[in-house]
Amino acid sequence: MTEPAAHNAGRDALLAFLFTLVAVAALVHVDINLPAVGHLGSALVAVTFIYVPVFVAWRRGEYIHDYGLHTEPVRRGLVTALLGMLVFFPIFIGLYFLFYKVACDTDMLKLLPLKGTCSRYAGLAGFHWPKLTLMSHAGRPSLSGEFCAVQLVVVALPEELFFRGMLHGFLEKRFPPKRRFLGGGVGLALFLSAAAFALVHIPKDGDPRVLATFLPGLLFGWMRSATGSIMASTLTHAGANILARTLDLMFLR
């Protein structure tokens, strides 16, 4: 890629992120619930993550397919997602227990978990199977098919299209990785896209703990770079959200 084209990719990545950050900061406070839609603010955030790449692709004379919105190569994407889950998810589970053990047993750190969480956490002794349902019901915590579908289609896919498909792709054009690990670029673009992913989570609750999403953001960005598609990162992203929900249902009373 020529230097001007690479520079434009960096510029477009910055402008798209700044616009989206402002939009998300406003939309997450739209506290309206609609039938068949749910929380309107969250739905509009998902729409933003989809339509910003669509608009940018149109302005640049590109196709949304260029931003990784495809499944090819299917086998590589599925294998990458599977290996990512096998490696990352056990680490995630270990960190889950470590976080609550350290935070809830240390007076100075008890403010880190959500209010009231430590009193509900009983560790392995409090294990109980989560209730499985087809649809979610208010006031009745369960792991529902509806929740899993929403995590895949409404949460993971739009976020992956924006942050990995478009943003990470642009950043790799502007800052080509000097090193690769198993085919995925490791460099400034990976760290910048993961940082942007973490920062955009702050406006919802203003909770600095969401900056921990920087770490899975690194994994998702590597997957995008290694496969050329957002399929692996989307599946792993959704799986991580479902895993987090499952752990809470299992170990929080």
C-alpha cells in the first residue's frame, strides 16, 4: 500500500473511532425498553457498530467484505476459534476465581467487584447448576438461548465488525506489523485496536474495570489478522460473554 493510502487508513480509523465513541457515550444513556427490541440504547449501539463500517466502506469505495465480514477460510476460522477458546477460556476461569478470592478477601480491594457481589460469592463451595431456559425472564436469572443468540448476533458480531474488521484492518495498513505469531500480526495496530475496544466500554457505567477488556481485545485482533476474517473473533467473543454469564450463575448466590 502506498504511503498516502496508508495514512488515509489511519486517519479514517481515528475519525471513525472518535465518532463512534461519542455516539456510544450518548446512546448507552437512552434508557428506554421496547417490545421485541429490549433496551433501545443498546440496540442503537449495535446499529452504530454496523453502520459506521458500512458508511466508511461506501466513502472509501470499498466493500464491507473487505472488512472481514465473511467466513472464508471456514476451516481456518473455526480451528482458530476452537484453539482460542481452549487456550483462553481456562485462563479466563482461573482469573475469575483469582479476582474474587483476592478482591473479596482484601479490605482495600473490596470496592473492585460490583456492589453486593462479594456477599453473594461462595467460591467452589457455592457451585450450583445454572437454570437453562429458551427465553430470558426478568427477575429469574438463567442461561437462556435468547441470551446466547443476542451475544452472538447483537453484541459480538457488530463489535467485531467495527473493532476488528474495520478498525484493526485500517490500523494494520497504517502500522504494518513487524512480527507475526502463527500468522497473526503483533505490533502497534494490535495494541491500538485493543485499547480502543476497552475505552469504548467505559461510557456505559464509567467503571474502570471494563478496561480489562483490553486483554481479550488482543486475542480477537490477533485472530482477525491471522485469518483475514472476523468469524473466529466473533465466535470467541460471544463464547467469552456466555462463559462469564455462566460463571456468575454458577458461583454467585
